[in-house]
Amino acid sequence: MATRVVLTHGTASATLAPRLTLADEVVKFVRTKPLGAAGAAIILGMLAVAASAHALAPYDPYRADYGLQFARPSLEHWFGTDEFGRDVLSRIMYGARIALFVGFTASFAGCTIGALLGVTSAYLGGKVDLLLERLMDVLLAFPQLILALAIASILGPAVQNVVIAIAIPIIPRAARVVRSAALSVKENVYVEAVHALGASRPRVMLQHIMPNVMAPYIIIVTAQLGSAILAEAALSYLGLGAAEPTPSWGLMLSGSALSYAEKAPWMPIFPGLAISLGVFGFNLFGDSLRDALDPKLRGR
Amino acid sequence: MRTYVLKRLLLVVPTLLGVASLVFVIMRVIPGDVALLILGGDAGNVDQKQLVAMRAQLGLDQPLLVQFGTWLWGVLRLDFGTSLWTGQPVTEELLIRLPLSLELALLATLVSVLIAIPLGMLAAVRQDTWVDYAVRIVSIGGLAIPSFWIGILCILALVIFFGWGPPLEFTPPWVDPWANLEMMLWPVLTVGYRYSAVTTRMTRSTLLEVLREDYIRTAWAKGLRERAVVIRHALKNAMLPVVTLIGTEFAFLIGGLVVTETVFTLNGIGRFVVDAVAHRDYPVVQALVFLIAFSFVVVNLLVDLTYAWFDPRIRYR
């Protein structure tokens, strides 16, 4: 696979290290990290189901059918129906949209804000660093659930408010990780060089430090994805997340699913399986990605 | 070392002050009037005079800054005030629920350690074999499966197959250990399994790191048996991060098990905070959030100090 490159001067030629195409990279990832590949497959499956829920779902997730309450899993309703006669499978398929939406937006927003704060903290140092670090300490020590509870009471229980409640506790974690990475990046000669060239502080931070802390940033985004989905389920279960009739996985596990669980055990079983499988996929993938990107763990 | 300890201790103060201010502000921003809630009416049908009197009685008619000052001054004297609803001192209300939460946290941590250390060790020693993969799948699974869902399934299985539900009333272990165990067993197992996942992974990765050290190669070269190398030489040196992780988890478990307590209808600290928020019982929420944050900060401080004690390089940073 080595590429022979003939330089334009025509006098010298050099053999570069084999450059992998995207397909090669994928094959390498699947070979060396089978668990990670399995995780990626689960994520892709979940994305596909969420994207084509309207086509795949056999029934309307909101349509009640009072003739068919608590129907057992059958050929018509694979995962049975709930107390309103709604098809559980269809609700789980639409629920994938909410889980992915909350997972991606909360993790992305929290990590991005955290990364910006972390880079600022590391680059400016001094009083700014001290102040931001204390602020992060406060956010870390503050119980997440109380924060979510407060946000739900102030803004009302809705999916987008859950995103805020989940994103805020992610900020200090991301800030910590990115700050320590940025501290070492900052010491590089090239940062000094752009500084000497007269680049402004925001320019140095965003254009020269930010790109070099991308590896820890990507690692923490993927690591937080799974836990954000889990947090959404827990908050919805407590009645702080999406409100009925939204097909949220956590919500499907709460309230009526519990009171009718003896009569209709499929009501809590399948949404729980969906949550577990989704988070499992994200965690498997995130783990392998960390192994692949973190130089300290490489080759283990 | 002394300057380091002093510096770290000083940093605790702004953190706790920040948490105290944040919870105070949040509670005042949340809509809902506790005086109105206690009188049990909507704004229309409650006598205004009565409402004003109730507010004065609860001390809510004073300026916010005064309220904040009074509360902080109380915290400094370890007096957390009285619950707006029951009129009982917050400390007393807390002490009723603490044994349950403490026992749950303690037993769950114990279970997680008993699962995690052997599994993590096994995975590290047999790295990249099917044993390693199995352990990793089980532990990543533990992180992925919502513990409240396992709790629901446990209760469901017990009820359906054995027609038996866990008791609802908490019996302290010193009164009737059997009744206590009956109630605590399932929550302890579900929480323990989940938190073992984190510890298993930590044990595995630190042990892998240690197993590559020179002194381990020396131990092998001396011809020691695998058991001696792994347990006597490697595990001991890999334990520090694991022990500190267990410490932080324990601190979290005391107040952080709201969902588990809800599933198993346990009357612990977690439920207590949530109920207090719903009732707008300001002193209770403030005290509990402060105490949860306090234990978090103290455990983290202890963790950092232990590291500094063992690794002199940290102190001079």
C-alpha cells in the first residue's frame, strides 16, 4: 500500500509511510477493536431506526386504540401494547430520536462550552484560571439531580430543558480534561511563534490551541454521550423530562408501566432493553475510540 | 507538604461558599410560594393577612440578603435551621433518614468491591483473551443498564414468581437484621453491580499499567509464581487509584441514589431532597445540598492529599 511519490523537481523520490484510505482505516478499526466495531454497529443501527422511524414503525406511536389495551406481544404488535393500546415497538422506534437528540445535543453543548472554558483557563492562567477553576468546582460538587429538578420547575418539563439540565454537569468535567491538555499544548514553540507574529489571544486560543486538544475533546464527547442518554432516561423516569405522550424511553418505564407491570411486563422490559443496548453501543465505541486516540493507551 | 495541605484546605472555602450561594439562589428563583403551599390554597382563596403572617413566621418577609446571612451564620455554627413544614430541626429530620442511606451506600460499595477487584484482576492478567472480553462486556453492560430498570425487573420477578414484595418499612439492622436484609438486599445488589463496573475498569487499567513496570519483570525473573507476582507485587501497587475511586463513589452514593430509592420506595436522603424541593422547604434543601457537596469536597480533598502523600511530585506543582 506504500505510495511512491515523485517530487516535481524530478531529482529525488521518496517512499512515504503507507497512507490509509478511509476504507482501510475502517477495516483496521474492525480488526483491532472488535468491541468498538460492535458498538459502532449498534450506534449506526440506532441512527438508522431513528432516521427512518416514520417508515419503519408499524403504527403511529401516539394513536390510542382502546380495543387493544395491554395486548401481549404478537405478530401484529411485536412488543405488545400499553395502557392506551399504543404499539410499544413503534414508540421505542420514535423514542430513539429523542434519546439520540438529547444525547448528542447535551454532550456536544456541555463538552464544547467546557472545552472553551478549559482552553481559556489554561491559556490565560492567573486569576482567570483560579476563578474559572473554582466555578467548575462548585458545579462539580452541586448535586446534578437538584439542578435538573430546579431547571424543570423553572422552565417546565420538556425535552429541550432536559438537555440543559444534562449539559450543565458535563461542562466542568470537559473543562478539567481539556484544560490539562491545553496546559501542555500552550508550552509548544509554535504557540510562542504565533504570539510573536502578533496574533490576538482569541486567535491563538481558537486557531492554534483548540485544534490541538481535539483528541481529548472527541474522547470526552463520546464518553458523555452514553451517560447523557442514561441521564435522560433517569430524569424522565422521575417525571422531570419529557411529558406524556412523548415516546421517551425513560418515560415509558415510569408511572403506568410500573403500576401495570405485573399485568403487562413487556411495558417496562422493552424500553429498558432499548436504553441498555443504545448506551452499551455508545460506551463500547467510546472505549475503543479512547484506546485508539489516547497515545498512552495505544498498543495495549 | 504543609503548604500544599494548607492551600488545598483554603480552596475548599470558596467552593462551599459557591455551592451555598447557588442553592440559595436556585431555591428563591424556583416559582412557588411555600407559605401559600403550607396554607394549602391558590392565591385567590387564602386570606392575605394569614399569608403575610405565615411569611413572617417562616422568616420569609426579611430581605434576601438577611436570609442568606442568617443561613450562612447558622451553617458556621452547624445549625441548619428548622424545616418550614414540620418545624423540626433539619438535623433531626436528617438523622432519621441517614442510617438507611448510609447502610445502602456502605453495602453497595462492599458488593461493588467484591465483584470488581477479582474481575478487574482477571481481565488484566488475561488481557485480550475471551476472559478479558467477557469481563469488559459485563462491566460496560453494568454502566449501560439503568440501575432503576434492573430494580424494576427485580421487584417484578419477585412479585410474579414468588408473590413476594420487599417490605416497605425500614428496620435498622440492630433491631432485626433479617427484616433489614430483606429490604436492602435488592437495592444493594443492583447499585453494587452498577458501581462495580467503574471499579472493574479502573482495576483492570491500572493493573495493566503496573504489570509493565520493571519491578514486575524482576519479580517474574526471580521465578515467583503468578499468584505472588500479581497479588503481592502488582495489585498492591495498583490499588491506590482504585481505593480513591471507591472513596469518591461512596461519597456520591450517600445522597445520589434518588432513582433507586424511588424504585424501591426507600425513605433515604435522596428522596428527602427531592420531596423538599417539591415542598419548597428551603432550609432542608439548602442543608442537604450543602452536606452532599461538603462530603463530595471532603472526599476529593482526602483523595488528593493521599496522592500527594504517596507521590511527592504532585505537591510541588
